[in-house]
Amino acid sequence: MSFPSDLEIASQANLKPLTEIAANAGIPEECLEQYGAGSAKITLDAIEKMADRPKAKYVVVSAITPTPLGEGKTTTTVGLGQAFQHIGSSATIAIRQPSMGPTFGIKGGAAGGGYSQVVPMELFNLHLTGDMHAVTAAHNLCSAMVDAHLYHGNKAGFDIHNITWRRVLDVNDRALRNITIGLGGKMDGIPRETGFDITAASEVMAALALATDLHDLRTRMGRIVLGYTKSGEPITAEQIGAAGSMTVILREAIKPNLMQTLENTPALVHTGPFGNIATGNSSIVADRIGIHTSDFLLTEAGFGADMGAERFFNIKCRYSGLAPDAAVLVATVRGLKAHSGKHKIVAGRDLPQALLDPNPDEVHQGGDNLRKQLENMQIHGCTPVVAINVFPGDHDADINAIHEIASEFGARAAVSTHFSDGGRGASELAEAIKEAAEEESQFEVLYPDEMSLKGKIETVATKVYGADGVEYTAAAEKQLTTYTDAGFAKLPVCIAKQHLSLSHDAKLKGAPTGWTLPVREVRASVGAGFVYPICGDMRTMPGLGTNPAAMAIDIDANGDIINLS
């Protein structure tokens, strides 16, 4: 019998009322705002009302550098969250809301998979409570106000060739990456070049994820830099009067969403910042609530430990004041073999047979990536546990090779079969996390606020990525000087680079050495609270492929959704 699809499994879920899920987590009933049967908002006064409850052990879930195969980080987060009840403990998970761009593109949704999913998965992957649309509206209101400001005299003095604020849309649409607006008659605005990014890439989204409360969000909206004068002075959303209305649109969106897993574990689903140019983490407010709901709070960080986890440590924890007690590093046999550089893997095509044959030596070769990511956890003083996400057909010799790599670093490793077995299949992993979280935490950020922007970039590049150094274009050098002069130097850095390699080059697998990180340009997300150097060509508006998922998704004769994954 074939394994059922994610949608088929999700459709058989035995959901509990969210009032019961909330009550079991200690969330006051008056803080719950129901959005139908499948989701609810949690008001931010829950943070204060729950402050006297015990604090959970705080665990970040990350992974080796991604491969086209996918390492199952979200599925592991969900499965591990479910597993704690099997060992006599409780857990809450905190994950990002997916963008509908990837949902209707190639990647699909992000509710987990198999018997480790957040449900209802259709609601999770489609709209949820409208937070994505609120971010889109707030961002585009500001865009409209920029162009209205230009039309009505440009009192702030925008240099029309140095307006950095674009527009956003929660759809993959490459045709909108670069556009010209204001065409037509005089009444249609000032002609200029601009473009669209996907909503997940919006600075509004990043600010929403890093805000600690509504008033902090209002401050961050005001600090957003929209462009510059001809003399290089930044112009903010506050200066053109947009920040207040933007915050009003986000007033409901700042409330985290409560859902549940297939095994009724509480799931806080909130915000979805891009993992390339932003933090790739769910919200601080979700974690501030979740930290008082259970014995363990599992929060997921996007892409590999060199990206999402590094930003979790150095940006999110810096603003939240929360410190992790342990970390999960998800690895697969296939992923590590891919990092050996000996296999050509193409998404959507059959895997090479050689990848599926037992070869522990190849696991050890690709295991250099796992070694570096373990080191990246440990340099932040965080105790890592390797989650070996096992696929059917994986060989014991290959799995043992991963155990051997973990032991080199004194790290625990545990096999997990949560995809096929749900929480029970992650019980061994939960036990390992429980032990690791009891060890004394030595967490610290990698660099102080006072370090120069260049110093911060070079610290991350050399210590986390393994680069020999950093080289800057003339434009990047000038931008760093401008941001330092503008008072942005105390902000942390969020390096936008290739996610498929520890380096800037996707072709460099494993843990490459003898390379230099090239910084092409530097941008400032002052409202969100970080400066992001760009290394290579970052696509902030994806495109649809030849056969996107949108071509198969439909409704059946009963009006039920089909082919959503």
C-alpha cells in the first residue's frame, strides 16, 4: 500500500477545540480570539498575564546547509514537538507562516509532512488569518504615499534615482521584478523605475517578526528608510507621515496565530520573513508567549545553521532577550552525501542510484558540512543535538557515520522517524534534547553592538562561513560609510548570500576553504533593525517554473481542495 499524501493524512486529523489547546498551554481564555475552528489569534496582553508561569526550555531547530532534497526541518520541528508528550513532557512549537508564492510554485507548503504536520494544513498554507495580506497592504500603502509625496512637491527632497522602497505581492511573478510606474498623463504620477518583491521579503515583515510589542512595532515603522536625498540623507516613513497608518493596518497581524499539530501539540504560527535577506525566523512575540506555555518551546530557524540559526542567535535573541538552552541540527544521509559533491541532484527527477547505496565514507566526506554547522552552534555557546531524519531505505552504516561525526564534537545524535511514525518516532530525539537542555547554557552573541559594520560582517564570514576574508566593491564601501555616518553602525548584520552553500557560491559543497566573501552592495533595514550586505544576486521576487504546483491544485466535486502539498 502506498504512503498517503500529506493532504490525505491531514484530512483525517482529530482536532481538539483550540480553547482546550490554549487551556492546556496556560493561555488565558480572554486572550484567545477565535478565527473559525482551525486557528485563533492570541492577544499580546497574554505576555504580561502569563509572565509568572514557569519558563520553558528554549530550543532552536536548524539544519545542515540545504540541498535540493530537503532535510525536513519543519517536519522535524513538528514531530519533535509531538514527541515530548510520549516521554512525559509538554512542548509548544513556533514556526513561520508560509508564503503563497512557494505554495503555488515548486516548493509547496510548509506545514510539515507525513504524520508530523500542523493542521488544518489547507488553512495553514492558504491565507491563514490574513497576516500576509496585512503586511502587503501596509507596505504598499507606504509605497503609494512615497509616490503621492513626489507628486505633491517632494517636500522631503527624495532623490528620485535613490528611492529604495519598492512594492510587494505574495505571488511568484518574475515579470514584476523591475517596472516603470507613473506612465500616462500628468495626473498619473511621476514616471520612475521601481519593482516588486515577494511579501516575505518586505522590511515590514521583518520588523513585524522582530517587534517586541505593538508600540515597538510603531517605532520600527517610523524608522524605515524609504530613500535618500541627493546629499545622501535618509528619508523615513515617519517623515512622510506613513508610519502610523502602517501600524494600524498591522494591529491584528502582530497577534500570533494558534493552531495545533496532528497530535494536538500547540503550534504558534507567526510571520514569514525571507531567509535570504532577512532573519528567516518566526516572531519574537510568539516566542515571548510560547516560553510560558510548556516544558519546551521549539522555535524553527530557516535554511542552515549558518543562516537562520546565526540570525536567531545574533539578531532575534539580541532583541528578544531570550537565550536558547539547546539546539537541534537536522541532517539526513542523503543530504550529507550530496555535500560530498559527487552526485548531480535535480529537483523533480529520480535520485541517482549511487546516492541510495550504502557509502559511509561519502557521508563522512559530506559530513564536513555537519561538522562546521556543529561548530557554528558551539561558538555561540549553544549545546547542539543532531537529529538524524531517517528515510526508508537509509542504511545502518550510513546512519552510524552521522553518529560518529556528532561524537567528534561531543554532541548527542538521535535517529528520528517522525515523518512515518509521528511523535513516537521522535521520542529518542526528545530524550536527547531533554538531556542537552539540562546542561548549563553558555550562550553569547558573536559580536558586540559597538563593533563596526565591517567588523561584524568579517566576524560572521570568517567564524561562521569559514571564509578567509571579505572583499567589498567600491559601492559597498561607500554604502557602509553612509550607514555609519547616519548612525546605523550599532545594528547587527544579516548577510544575504547563497543558501545552498556555506559560501556565496552554490557549487561549493561541504565546508569549503580558501575563499573570500564578496560583498556587492549593502542595504539597511533600519526599521527591522539590521544592515544586510548582499553577496551575489539575491532574487527577492521568485518566478514560476514550467509546471508550478498551481497547475495541479484544484477543488473536487465536493468542494474540497486537492493536490495541495
